[in-house]
Amino acid sequence: MTRNKGILLVIASALLYGFAPVLCSMTYQYGNNPVTLTFFRSFFVVLILGGLMMKNQIEFRCEKGELFRIVIVALFGSVLTTFLLNSSYLYIGVGTATTLHFLYPLFVTLICHFVYHDVLDRRHLLALGICLLGVLLFLDFKDLSKMKGILMALVSGMTFAIYLVGIDKLKLSQMNSIKLSFYFALTVSLVMGTFGFTTNQMILNQPLISYVLMLGVAIMAQWLAVTCLQKGIQVLGSSLASLFSMFEPVSCLVFGAILLNETVVLAQVFGCVLILGGVLLLIKN
């Protein structure tokens, strides 16, 4: 595979990731809620990945202690991250939410520093300051409902950082990627399904279009986008691929403005540039 094809695959992945939140937000117009959305997007992925595992003859059995580590990481990373990010769409635009969520590389750095004692150099501290300034441009203290959404998006970035660190430190990265994604999605389905039905927050009486949109989110964000990104990383390497992944929050802002008529003010544009600049500085070798 050529370098250009690798770049196109990573950009395609970023665009798919950026478009999926728009579909999530659209489902709310048909009476959906974050609990139901989080459950079904994962449930559909369980069916898709389960079928792929059987087709490719991948074992479902986990080694001793492996399933426990998966569940621990999934509870923080998959369950909380997906639910918080889906919930934030009720209060702020999908572009704003995705941009704030994109602070997760910074949170990974902070976790590794405070928990695993990795050294923070001047570049890391500068990136931290730039990102924090970018976040401040998104804050609107006059509208507390938006503040709630902003906090949800920020915390989703933190929980996703825990997810990434957990995959690395608990040696889950050595597992087959399809198998690992299957069990992560299965954990989300079981947790959110139990929570939704016991609290009467599971909304099943929805029009067919809502289920189609949720299926679209599952296919785009948790299958096609992941596949494109993995193949792109194989060609470009993780560092270069991460640069082209910057298209994700930008595309989400654009899709949100065009398809959902979300208002994008100049301060948010500057905030987006600062956050992406800070993240870029952080991941640059």
C-alpha cells in the first residue's frame, strides 16, 4: 500500500469519526436518549464483530485474568466515555463536544506523569497551557446548561485517556483487536442494557429511522473508522497517522454546522485551533 493511500485511509477514518456524532444527535430528534443510544450502538457492534470472529475463526475464550482486565478497562473507557460523550450532545454542539474530547492525549500524558511518574518536559507544559487556553474559549458561564455539556465532554476525554493507558499498562494491546473490541462492546451492552431497563430509561418505541441511524453510527465509528485507522497506521506509523486524525474535530464542527445548523462562533474556532495545536505539539516527536 502506498503512502498516499495510507493518508487517505486515516483521513477517511477521521471523517467517519467526525460524521458519526451528527447521526447520534439526529437520533435525539426522534425521541432517543443517551442511555438507549449507548446501548444500541454497542449492541449492533457486538453482532457485527461476533460475526467477523466466527468468520475468521477467532476464539471467543479469554485467558485467565484477561476477561477481568477487559471489564475494568471497559467500564472506565468504553462505558463512561461513550455515555458521557453521547450525553454532551444534548447540551452542546457535536463539534464542540468532539473538540473538547480530543484533549485525551493531554490527559494520557498527565496520567502517565502522576500515576506512572513519566517526566513532563517544557514541551508538555507548553502544550498543557495552550490546550487550557483553548478550553477557556469554549466556556460560557452565562449558560449553565452548556457548562454541563462542556464538563461531560471534558470528562469523556479523561475516561478515554484511562482506557488508552489501561490497554497499554494491562497488556490488552497484545490481544486480537477484533476480539478486544468485541468484549469492550459486549461490556457496554450488558452494563447500559441493565442500567437502562432497571431505571426505565431504555426507549424502545422509536421510529425505524432512529434504529437505522444508530446502526450507521455503529458501522461508521466502531467498524469502518477503526479498520481504516488501523490500516493507515500500518503504512504511516502512529505519529504521522495521529497528525491526519486532526481532521476529526474539524470535520465534526463543519458537519454540525452544515447538517445540524449548529452555531460556530469565532471564539470556538480559535479554541479549536489552540486545542489542536496543543495536541499536535504533544504528539510531535
